[in-house]
Amino acid sequence: MIQGGHPLKGTMTISGSKNAALPLMAAALLADGPITITNVPLLNDIFTFNKVISETGTQVTFAREKRELTIDPAQMSSHVAPYELVRKMRASFYMTGALLGAAGHARVSLPGGCAWGPRPVNLHLEGMKALGAEIEMDGGYVIAKAPNGRLPGGSFTMIPSSVGATVNLVLAAVRASGKSVIRNAAMEPDVVNLCDNLNTLGARISGAGTPVLTIDGVDCIKSGTMNNTPDRIETGTFMIAAAMIPGSDVTLTDTLERDLGSFTDTFSKLHAGLEIGESSIRIRSADRIPPVSVETAIYPGFPTDLQAQWATMMTQADGKSTVTDHIYPDRFSYVPELVRLGADIERRDNMVTIRGRSKLKGASVMSTDLRASVSLVMAGLVAEEETEVLRVYHLDRGYEKLEDKLNSVGAVIRRVSD
Ligand code: EPZ
């Protein structure tokens, strides 16, 4: 339940990245001893993935107050990721590359789709075949095998560039017997963070952050520590929230502006106050929000994970703008909900046109997926009276203690059980 109209003032701490932590957790299976992962956010997706990893017999310990995960694959006895868990969190599909790389064998349920449409994994499977894996399907499961128990490695060009497929192929290739080359690889900080951490533990990956990854297979990945990186999408989300609520002055700490790619340049067009520190970003809302149109693209382009939040802010702009998603053309389930709050926004194919100057008024609205739900919360922060956001379990998958963080800087949000 959100009371609108309260400016955000104060400091908010950014949590560790969900989308960077999940690959590190899968990579831990490749090590020949315990791996400790730092700065792990307390999110349902992390808890779900802990269950998936534990299914293999691997020991998982989560020191929650320290945000530290310890994963020890020494007791790994099974190479299966079951449907009832994978369907809850599609990044569980990373178990395919991890188990192939660690044990030469994987039986992983195909992930389902999600709220905004099909999420294919063809690139993951074609890529693994290119690395020498034998892939077959059996009752909704992928059975992946390395001939003689170890992948030889190989070359693969992915079209389009895919974050998940890049992660899965890195996991499968790092302990291959030979060399692998992945072209048109994703350049997201999530991928760079995975490669950098693996390299500190003995992997030989070059080209992280560029479209060509070269991986010389090694015999073992050492036990040790992997450092997770701050959540760039949470950072971008709170930057937008601060810019769209009049009278706001927010400092985000424990974050890295360099991971935002071109988002910072786009954000600067808002003429909001922006001060970038070593590990902090201060945002002050301006007295007006100019209309700024965006189109999503792969990193370092505008992230698809921030397009719903941006469109929500543009309902408050003093002019017309458009938001176009080239990554997920159907990721607009939040639009009808914003209309319920009084937004003047309409969708055609993969583009929404936002008229701006909308006076939003509180109403009950429905979350459908992680980023759409946070956009509805942000709309509630500027809407008059009270907004009720339903099905907030979507929020808890990707935003740690969202209402606590926002209330600590002046928002008035309470969680009630329906
Ligand atoms: C990751 O999903 C993120 N999830 C998503 O964030 C994010 O929206 C997405 O990357 C794009 O940045 C995690 O990191 C856990 P993709 P992923 O494979 O890897 C097509 C969130 O909100 N494609 O880069 O699944 C696909 O259809 C989540 O935290 C294929 O065609 O995204 C899409 O159009 C939501 N075949 C494009 O590639 C494949 O085999 C990019 O998808 C794989 C992908």
C-alpha cells in the first residue's frame, strides 16, 4: 500500500546483483573445493537457486547477515536440476553448463517461459553442441553429455547475443580439454564479473566485456572467494525513482556507476542533479522532467530491465516520448496497469508512446513480473492518494527489502497480507 507524494531524501544502500550472483553460484560447482561468494542479496531467486544446487548433493550455506554464500561441490552426487525448481527460476538452466563442465553430465529441466513471452534456450543448446556436448531431449529435460566425460571445447557464434547463453557456455568451457571461442558474446558486467572471478581461481578466459571470448580449458578451478558486484538494475531503478519524484535528493551507496553503460548518458538528459562518487551516486530531482525517448539494446545500451521504470517516469515528463524494447518486444504488461492509475500511454508492437503530464491517482494494480512490479511501486510514489500493488511476490524475487529501503528515505509504504 503506497501513499504518494512524499519526496525521497537520504541514503540508500545498493544490494549485490541478482543477475551477477546467479552465474557465480553455478560456477562454484566447477571448483575442487569450497567457494565463498560475497555480497549476495537476500532474494527469493537466490534461495531458490540454493535449493537447485543442493539437489546435486552440493553443500550450500548462506550466512545471511554477512550476505555470504559458501558452496562446496565435494559431495556432489547427482547431476539433475528438477522441473519443479527450474520452472520457478529460469536461470537454474545455468546448471546445464556447470554440471557439464564439472561432471561431464547434466539432466536439467527446460525452463518455462515467463510473464512476457517465450524465453528460448536454443543458443544455449547449439552452443554446447559446438563445444562437443551430446544433447538430447527427454520428457521436458535436456540430457547433456561430454564424450569421455570432458568437453573438448570448440567455436560458436551466437545470434542474437544472449547473456544466459554466454554464461552457460563459459561454465561449460572453462574446464574443457581444449580451447573455445564464443563470438557475439554478451558484454554485460554480469558476464565480466563471472570471467574475472573464474580467472582469479585458475581459469584462462580472455576478452570478457568484448564480443569475443577465448577460453583455454584448464584442469581445475581452485577453491576460494568470488566477489559479487553491486546490482546495476537496482541502481538504475532508484536513480529513476529519485528523478521522477519532485523534491527528492537521494544518495545511493555501495554501487558502481561504471556498470551502468550508456544509461548514465541517457539519464543526464533529464537534467536531474547527478554526482558520481567512487562507490556512490547522488541524484536530485529537477523542477521538470523533459521527455527523453529510449530504445533498449544489449550492453552497454539501455537495459531492457529498466524500460518499464523509464516509461513510468516519462508519464511525468512535460512532453511526448517513446520507449522501444528490441530485446523483449512483449515486455509491456505494466502498460494497462499504468493506465489504471491515469497514465496517458499506449502500446503498438514493441513501442509505447507516453504523452506525459499525467496526474496519476492511486488505484489497485497488478504486478506481472519483476521489473513491471517495481514500476507500479514507483508510479504509486508519485500518484495522489493510495496505490495498492498486488502480487508483490514478483518484487521479492529481485529487490531486497524494497519497502524498507524506500521508507528509510521518506516513502510511505506498508506491506499487508491479502
Ligand atoms: C538475462 O536474461 C537476465 N536474467 C534478464 O533479467 C535480462 O532481461 C536479460 O538477460 C536481457 O538483458 C538473468 O541474468 C538471470 P538473454 P536472459 O538470453 O539471459 C534471445 C531480470 O529482470 N535468446 O540475453 O534469459 C531472447 O529471446 C531478468 O532480472 C534466444 O533467442 O536473456 C532475447 O530476445 C529478466 N535464444 C535475447 O536473446 C536463446 O537461447 C536476449 O535474451 C537465448 C536468448
